[in-house]
Amino acid sequence: MAKVPKRIGHGEGGSRVPKLEQLFDGQIDDMSMLRDALIDLLKKLDADDGVTDEDYEAELTPDELDSQKSDS
């Protein structure tokens, strides 16, 4: 998981200070991973014989992430 350091500076990087876009890219990766894990869990619930409701995936799947990773 991405960590947000105590010292970010102005986003220019250098001297062990990460660039802001690197921080945001890490956050996007984390959110994508959590979204995919949630969808997998919902699919398993739908496929489980012990669960009577079978539309968890259709009802609870989050929308696609609206942000894009930086091009650099």
C-alpha cells in the first residue's frame, strides 16, 4: 500500500521527497486493487449456495475509477 510521507514538499521530488504524481499513482493502484478484491468477493457471494441473494455483484459493484495514472 502506498504511504503518504510526512514531508511532501512542493511535489518536485528529490532528496527522498516523492513527487506528487508518484504518490497519486500509488493511491490509484491501491484503490484499483481494493476495487478488484471487492468485486471478486461479490462474485464469490453470488456463487455461494448458502447465500440466498444472488445479485450482490450487480447491485454493489463500484463504478470504474474516474482518474488515470500519469503518463510519465
